[in-house]
Amino acid sequence: MEQRNRTTEPSEETPMVALTDKAWSPYVAGVLIGLLQIPAFLLIATALGASSSFVTVGGGLFGLADPSILEIDYVAKHVAMTGKNWWQVALVGGVAVGAFLSALMSRSLRRGVSPIWARALGTPSKPARYAVAFVAGFLMLFGARLADGCTSGHGLSGVAQLAVGSTVAVAAMFVGGIATAVLLLRRI
């Protein structure tokens, strides 16, 4: 059988999604992520989410250094050995491992800084890229905890449950993302 070009649309002879594709159809990926909510609700009575996992891991690690941190109700709730807390940690770990494996299998693992980031930052420096990624990630995580949920928690789970607060949060995320892109990425 002829090898499919990873950058073109699938032909009639090839499957809709192959693990070696550089990108999956957003429709297929969206359906799979949506279906992942079914076992989450049925088995541990929780929805998809990711930002709480950082509180679970961070609270646990800082609790080793200073056990009094674990007496704070917010931290204690997230560090408790419950399915909900550790499901989210496993989900985030799985996303990171899965993304890395996908990049290896599709032969799209980047070496160095992506050209679009080099243009946006004005430098191909890895330390500059990592510093921007860290600060941006911290700000996103801070915002997610402030909103009591991240894009996956509000966007996938909250909207699926028709929660008004989640719908407003998702709208604000899009407005914020678009405004940030317009302000920071004008020169590229």
C-alpha cells in the first residue's frame, strides 16, 4: 500500500486518522476528547479539567517542605487523595507524554525555536523563548485558578453542561486571546 503524504488530505484508501499524521482532524480529536468525559463522570463523578492538577502537585510538593501549607483549606482540598485530584494530574501528564510521543511518531519534533516564535520575539534564543513560555503559562494558570477552571474545564465540561458561568468564561478567554494576539503578534 502506498505511503500517505502527511501534509495532504486522506485518500479513500487510507484511514481517517493515523498516529503518524502531523495533525489530526479537529473534529475527530474533539469527539474523542468529548467522549473522555463519559468515563470521568461515570467513574469519579468529575469533568475534564487541568488547572487543578497544578494545585495538587504544587501543594503536595510544597507540603513536603512546609507541612503547615497542607492546613490551608484550599490546598488540603486539592491535595487530598481523591480520584478527582489525581485524575486531573494523570490527564495533564498524559497530555504531555502524548504530545511528545505524537511529535516523535509523526517526525515533527522541533529542534530549536519555531520560526514564528523567533519572529515574534525578535530573537531565536531558546532562553528567551522559555522565559516567555514560563511567564505566559504562569499567567494563564493564575487566570484559570482565578476563574475556578481552565479552558478544558470551562470550555469542554462547563459548556457541555450548559453552565452560564462557563459560557461567559469561554467568551472572555476568546476575547483575551484575540486581543493578546493582536497586541503582541502585530509584527509577524
